[in-house]
Amino acid sequence: MKLNAGEIVEHAVRRQNVNISELSRRMKVNRRTLYNWFQQKSLNADVICGIGEVINYDFSKDFNEELETNKLKSKERVLNAKINKEYGSQESVYYWMEKYISLLEDYKKLLQKSSYESNYENINRKQND
């Protein structure tokens, strides 16, 4: 009988003599979440790696294929983050440019309003004289 992913992880946790409450605290999840994971047929590679890190256990023997796929996805995420960082700095330039233009437009409206009010006061003075 083949064990599901959750059972494999649970057995590793038990073999390492790690307290479930301590594990849940260090993983920043609820104890119930851990028990639910232990019942899952498959688990996210990030969850497996996170538990392995906390309990000091290498799951690569148990989940070789899943973890290899996760490594490739991680490398892709790092590459995308670098690209987004470069684009993000350009985008921030555009953000500030738009902000500057918006402020200039508001300033222009304020000047026009001020000019209009000033002209209106001058007209009223001339009419009253």
C-alpha cells in the first residue's frame, strides 16, 4: 500500500519527535491545518519544503519529482522577479510623471480660477465707482 503525501509528511514529523503545536506555531498555521495536510493525497511542494525545514528533514528522497518541479518554478519566479524589478523602476518613473502632470493641471485650474475671481472683483469695482 502506497502512502499519500500527507501520511509521508506526518510519519517524518513523528519520527523527528516534533510537537504538533510547536510545528504549527513555527509554520504560522493552525494545528487543524496540519492535520488536514496529513490527510491530503498530494501537497504543495512549498508546504513540504516548509515542514522539512522546520523539522530538519530532507523530503527529497520521498518527493523527488515534486521538489524538482518546485525548484524549476522557484528559479522561474526569481527570474520573473528580476524582470519585474527592472520594469517596476520604470513604472515608478511613469507613476511620478503622471503625478507631476496631474499637479500641474490642478495648479493651472487654480491659477485660472484665481485669475477669474480677480477679474470679477475688478469689474465689480469699476461698476461701483
